[in-house]
Amino acid sequence: MMTMVFAVEEINSNSSLLPGVKLGYWIVDSCDHVHTSLHALFSLVSHSKAANVTEERMEKGTQCETLPSCLAGSPVSAVIGLASSSPTRAAAHTLGPFDLPLVSYFATCTCLTDKHMYPSFLRTVPSDLFQVRGLVQLVTFLGWLWVGTIGTTDDYSHYGIQEFSNQFRQQGGCLAFHLTIPKSPTAAEIQDMADRLQSSTAQVVVVFATEGQLLDLLSEVNGTLGFSFPGVRIPGLKEFLLNVRPSPRPGMEFVNMFWEELFGCRLKFKRAGSKENEVDTMNISPVCTGLEDLRYTDSSYTDVSQVRISYNVYKAVYAIAHALHTLLNCDSAAHSKGMCEKHKSFSSRRLLHHLKTVNFTNQFEEKVYFDSNGEPVPLYDIINWQKDSKGQIRFVKVGSYDGSAPLKQQLQIEKNTIVWTNGQSQVPVSQCTAPCPPGSRQARRPGEPHCCFDCLPCAEGEISNQSGSTECMKCPEYHWSDKDKVKCVAGVEEFLSFYDTMGIILVTLTLLGVVLTTIITSVFHRFRSTPIVKANNSEISFLLLLSLKLCFLCSLVFIGQPSVWSCRLRQVAFGISFVLCLSCLLVKTIVVLLAFRANVPGTRAPKLFGPSQQRTLILCTTAPQVCLCAGWLSGAPPFPFRNPNYQASTGKIVVECKEPWPPGFYLVLSYIGLLAFLCLLLAYLGRKLPDTFNEAKLITFSMLIFWAVWISFIPAYVSSPGKFTVAVEVFAILASSFGLLLCIFVPKCYIILLRPERNIKKGMTGKYIR
């Protein structure tokens, strides 16, 4: 209030601003209440109060002797006020239709931006919209996404918290609770709110209230940051304030009340019979002399080193003065003596127009102007409420906010200068749930804000490499998550290698089979003229040995890293080698059966199934498998494939041959099974033929081993993982090949090498007697 008086008197003594024009004022108390504010407003703008206005102005040295000599037909050209948003809304709504300017120095509600509802309202304090934006930036900058809110019952609090909540949620924040401070809270209510604050998991509270409404609560809870208006030191203001003295004159009631409050005394010139006097007679306070010295007091009144709200009042007065200066053509060179046209009639609408377009730089190098919504430049200081050594609260600037700057440059804060609760320098942590560590993700709890969640580990093959991840990322193809699920590592390729223990064993068995087959072939070739070799067509025996050698060798194609050629060759070599082997056995079985039918009179079967017919049968039974394999390779050939399916269990990528047409493999296997079944069936039929060396028995036994191996192979092949699938197939190939080799040829080699006396025709026909 006294700053406004100071500004008016400063302008009146300034010859360059409104020369020849003196400003006056009339101060009324709104009591921060809507109805009282409207009552005061009506008395302020009413023409019925013109005489009082004139008297007040005369007492303040405005030299306004009669009403017509004042500027305009109304006693009031503009109104400065009010402090709170709710009374200001009522006043602005009332003055709007009359275009009477209302300039507020502290009403910040965003609702007052509506120019349709409040066309004559302007303010020197930024809207809550900028304060909210700054608060959201400040809260998120400090890493607080779980906060509570406290407000009052006025519009400032209501609209401020509503806008803050909306913007805060857009930035990913959550509200833990909301408390409303009553108009006149009791000590119990203050304590209850403090208890609720302390018991909440939210360690940060955003408050929309004035200082007076917070003092009692903040005495319980310290470590506060606040947005305040920029402070300046107004030259001459302190001396002006210190020269104020109480007086019995009308209009000095505020000063008198302040004086008694500050010095703890009572003024003796109060009117007798007043209520105040009755109270004072019961008071033991000393009598005020009116000469007490304000210089020796310590209060917010005398501390004007950095005035903030008062500076907004100061700017409001100067803005109106500059608008009047422009309106009255005070800078017109044509006007005589450089004086304003103070007798020029004007309307409130014209003054409002010039006030909206005012633009000047004050003595503090700050540009003062209003935007299209009547808003000033949104500048704030960020203030930290700190306790000094005496336990007194002091305000320390720790940053600033400029809403007109680029987004990333709006907030400037020095965290190391902030003193938090209990004197701590570490930024408090406010969170419903601690951020999930790397390797896990957030899982929201049903029915709770998204800031409250559980942490679940990432699934196999997924990672999260930073704290607070909401989702786990899948690793690229052929990569896998490490044990901590924080990074993807290239999968280790696995295949049946020649250097694995299993691979070495299988290669050894393969070479053993090839060597053994070669030895048997050499023995048979050395004794090829003996009866046991010549029996049943020795040519087929050599072809059978060759096919068995191929069966052994084809297993080598299954070992080692799969390639295009090995994938195509392995199943073809396996299928054709075994079909050739079984075709030979089928022919030998048929030959055995027909040989014993030769003694039957009139039969010509042995003659009709000679060597040429035997070769033809072998060719005919092998040809379907060759055609099937050729069609399979031309239509859908197997190819190398990196199978990641086993990464979850082993962490390895199995390099295998993928068969795009699985029926091809099973058809090859089925045809082998068909020939094996025919061999077994025919050999079983000839098992009791009267021959000392009955080869049908040997073929029957070898086929039983063959079937046992491959029947066991199918479930083992299907259920074996990774490289063990290939190992099972190689083992089946080797086992069945050894079974055929040992069962059919070892007994013959035994006779050739160890019992040569039996290697005669009689020994073969059963006529040899031991």
C-alpha cells in the first residue's frame, strides 16, 4: 500500500512524466473477501463519493480543489488491485462492461485471462499458467514424479492445482494425495495435515496458497521451494517507509494499526467510546508516543532490500501513468510549454486502449508491457525457504524461470545452493516405487497410479539396459540376453563338430566301419573263388559291401558345420546308400529262396532269376529312391539354418539343416523301411531251409537289428534337442550298418579264415559232416 503511495508521489515530482498533472488515490480495504471487495469497489467508483475523493486528494497534496478540475468525469480513472483471485474476478467482471481498467499486482488465476469475461483486466503479475509450467519443469527436473498437492478454497488454488495436475500427468507424473487448507484452520487441523504429509510415501508437496496461509504449516514442514516474483531495490522507498508516522487524520487507520502491532503499544489519540478504546483500557500495553523509530525494528516492512509484490504495485502505477501520459498528448511538440492536455476529456475506454499498448523501460532496465491477454513478461525467481542460525526463515534465491525464453532455457537452477529438509543438501527422492533396475520392467498395479508398479525380470531373449524401463526390448535375431538381462550377446553357434567328444567318437566309429568293410572286401576278393564267396552271386556280395561302405561314409556328411552342399548331400547319400544296401539284401534273400526250389522237379525259377535279372531288380528298387531324392532336392532342398529355439535353455544357436518339406525325409525313410520289411519277411520265410550255412538266418537276424535300431531312432530323433538330433541319426546309421556288416559277413569271414575246411561245396550244401 505504501509503495503505491510512494510511486504516486514519485510520479508527481517527476517533471518528465505527466508534466502539469498530479495523480491522486483513494485506498479501501477489500478484506480479501468477495462481498467486501464489491462493496469497496462500488464506493470507489461511485460519483456519490466525489467529495470524499476530493478531500482525500487535497489531504495528500494533489491540489485538486474541485471535482471538475480532476481528469475525467469519474473520480477514478483506474483501479489497482486486488490481491486474491476470487475477489479480483468479481471486481473485473463488474468493471468490464464500463471499460474501467483494473490492474492487479497479485491475482494470478489463469481464469482471468479470458478477455471476453474480463475485457478491462490487466496485471503486472504473470498468470498461473506460467507458474504451473515452471512448477512442472522444476518438479520433473528434480526427478519428482510422485507428489501431493495442497490448496485452499479460492480460485487461485483451484485453477492452479487443476492445471498443474493436467500438465504434470502429461509429463508422466502422479498425484499421491490432495489436501485443502480451510479458511481459518485450527491448530488441530494444521497438525492433522502435517501428520498426513509425514505419513505419505510422497516426499514432495506442491502447494498453491499465499505465504500467510502456509506459515503455520511450514513451521511443521521445512525444505521449501517457491516461485516468487523478481525482487528489486527501489531507490528512496526505504527512507519513505521509515518516515511514516501515525496520525489521527482520516485515512491513516492502516498505519495506526500497523504501528501498534509493530511496537506493542497503544495510541492515545483513539476516539473515546470506540471499541478499540474499550479493549485498550484492559490492555497493559504502554502508550505509543508516535515518535518510535522504525529504523531499530526488524520486520518485513523495513526489509525492502528486495521487494517483490510491492514491485508489481510499483509497475502498475507507472503503467497507468504512462498510459495517461500518452492519452493526454504529453509528448506533443505542438502543445505549449511541454505540458499535458489535462483538461482534455477522455473515456475509460480510451485509457484502457492506451494501457493495453503501453510499452516502456523502467529504471531497473525491465521492459514493461502487456500482451494481447493483458499479461506481463512471465519472470520468476525460485526461492528456497531456509532457516538461519536463530531458527528464523529467510528466503534465498536459488534459480529463475523465464516463460518467454526457449523451452530448454526457461528453467535455471543451482541445486547445490538449496537446503532441503533437516538441512540436507541431497535432493529428496519422492517415488511410489523405486525405478526398476536394468534387466527388469515395470508392471503396473491394477487400480493404482502408473507410478506405482512392480518390477518383473525380463523374459529370456529380452533386455532392459536402463533403470525405469516400462518394456523389455527383444534381442536381435541370433542374439540372446546375458544372465543379467542388460545386454544382448551374439549367440554361440552349436553343431556336431569334428572336434567335439561326440563327434570324435562318431568319426572313429565311421572309420572303423569303413576299415572293417575294406578288410572284409579284401578277404572276399582274396578268396573270391571259394564256394562261400561264390555262393549267391559274389557280384552282389561285393556290391553289398560297397553300399555298406557308402553307408558308413555318408555319416561323415552329418558331422561338421552345415553348408549348402552338405545339407543337400547328407539325406540323399543316406537314402540312396541304404536303399542300395537293402536292394542287394533283397536280391540275396530271393536267390537263397529260389536256390532251394531248384531241387523241385519242373521248376524254372532259378534260371529265370539269373545275374542279369538280379542286377535289374537292384536297379529297379533303387531307382524310385533316386527319383524321390532328385525331386526333393529340385523342389525344396534342405538349407543351413541358425535355429534360435534353444537359446532359452542353452543360450546357444543350433546350426542345422532345415527341411522346408519335411515329408521328403519321411518318404525317404519310409521307402527304406518298406525294403527292410520285404527283406525281413522273405528272410523269415527261408530261415528253416535245410542248409548247413543258411544265409537267410543271417539276413533275418540283421534285419531284426536294423528294425530295432530305426524303430528306436524315430522317438529319439524327434525328442533330441539341437546337435543331438544329428548325433542320433548318425548313430542309427552306424548301428544299422554295423549290424548288417557283422551279421552277414563276419560269419563268412570266420569260415574263410578260421574254418577253411568248411569252405567247400559240401560244407555249403549240408553234406559235410563234422
